[in-house]
Amino acid sequence: MTTWITICDTCKRDDWSEETHERPHGVDLAELIEAAAEGRDVRTRRVSCLMGCKQGCNVAIQAEGKLAYTLGRFEPVAEAAEGIVAYAEMHGASASGQVPFRDWPQAIKGHFVTRHPPLPGAED
Ligand code: FES
């Protein structure tokens, strides 16, 4: 089951201002994640706001019938994007969506915000 990375493209971190930034940080992170996901076994999509605005940049990791996660507090940098994509691939390879801590990419540690169990009857 392919895992989706849903990226908030309207997130602005605390240092964002109209004078210094032309677009939201979320757009920068979305582009980096989309580039990192090229040719990998994950899908991406953008949404405007995941309602975690105070801890942007935010992404959600989801696949049908599996644990779903929200991760936040990312800077829009390539290392974060690579870590998110690598983690999403491991989520996709896991039957439950759970990935052992020892396998987590360093870039995602400390970024988990929420975990959502699959709906009843939706588990594999
Ligand atoms: S703007 Fe990104 S979570 Fe609200």
C-alpha cells in the first residue's frame, strides 16, 4: 500500500516576514519533498493548512488501513525532505505503518506531533 505524504504549503515559520520571504516556507518544503520523492515508492500532495500552524512546517504520513502520523517543526531544507521521504517509504513497507525507532531517519526524530490509528475495519 503506497504511503502518501501530505504537505502543508501554507506553513510559515516564526522567522517568516513579507520583507524577507516571497512565499510560505511550506512551498519551499513541498518542492524539496517532491524532488526527493522522484522515483521513490511514495506519493505526495499539497494542501493548504493541516491546522498545526504554530509548529510548521507540517506534513502528514498516511496509507489506507495503517497508523497515520503528523510531523511538524520542520525547516524547509533538503535534509528534512530526504528524511520525510525515507520515513514514508518505511511506513509504506510496514504492514501496520509502525516503523521501529532504530530505523527512523535522524531528520524526523523529535518531529512527531500526532498519531492516528486506522479506522475500525480498515486495518489490513
Ligand atoms: S498553515 Fe500549515 S498547518 Fe496551518
